[in-house]
Amino acid sequence: MARTALKALSRKQATYIEIARTFKVLKRQRSDRAVAILASALVEDALEGAILASLSPLSKEDRASLFEGDGPLSTFSAKIRVGFALSIFGAITRADLNCMRDVRNAFAHARVSLKFTTHEVTVACKSFMRARFAKKASARFRYLETAEQITHDFLGAALESKQPTPASLP
């Protein structure tokens, strides 16, 4: 019972305002690891919504078989490949998403403490191309701004189609 309730809570659809508030909180968050993982989770969820908006309406079971567990679209990497194939975004956004995924994975799986000031992370974040940054913009700022911009674009695409987003399904 508790597991089902928690799963339903985690799938609850966030509004634009709630997502904007979440990014505002992330910008004040002290933990770089939390920022990297949570910001990319918002992007991944929004990408899932944009993919769903490009597909025929799916039942709850069909959606789950695609996006949950060991479904073919259960990973961020698979969602990026399919989103690109469906022309939801172009090559620049694909490169930024893959970079974001790599940074997220480094933070999530590193056995050592990482920061956005860690050389390899800083170099990766300097490669974001979708948004324009001041030359001295920090890696953390670049990561969060890129994540927020992409998230809002994907949410907009999903809302425009009037298809249910992942969390809005019963």
C-alpha cells in the first residue's frame, strides 16, 4: 500500500509554476550532487511527456510497459535517442542532453566527492551549446540553466499537443 502511494506521488504531474519553483530551490541547493541528479530528473520527466505527446494515446499499462522497469524507454539514454528520432529536438539539444546525462551519471555513481568545480565536470558543462552563457558562467549555472530551458521546452511541447504527460495518467 505505501509503496503504491509513493509511486503514485512520484508520478504526480508538476505544473510550470511548480517546476519553476523547483529550479529556484535547486539554484539555492548546497549539494552539487543533488542539483545534478534532480535537475536531470526534471529534464527526463519532461522529455517523457514530450515523447508521449508525439505518440498515439496509450493506456496506463502500455505507457508503463514502455517507460517503466525494463521497458525500452525506461532510460534517459533511450528517451534521448527516441526524442531525436521523433524530431522533438535537434542535434544541439541531443548533444546537450547526452552531456547532461553523462554529468548526472558521474554525480550519481562516483565513489569520490564531485563538485561542479571538479575539472572534468567543468569541462563537460562548458560544452553546453543550446543556451548562451557569459564566458565566466560557472559549470553549475550552465547545467541548471540548460536543464531549466530544456525542461520548459519539453513541457510546452507536451501541453501544446494536449496529450497526457507521464504523471497525468490515471
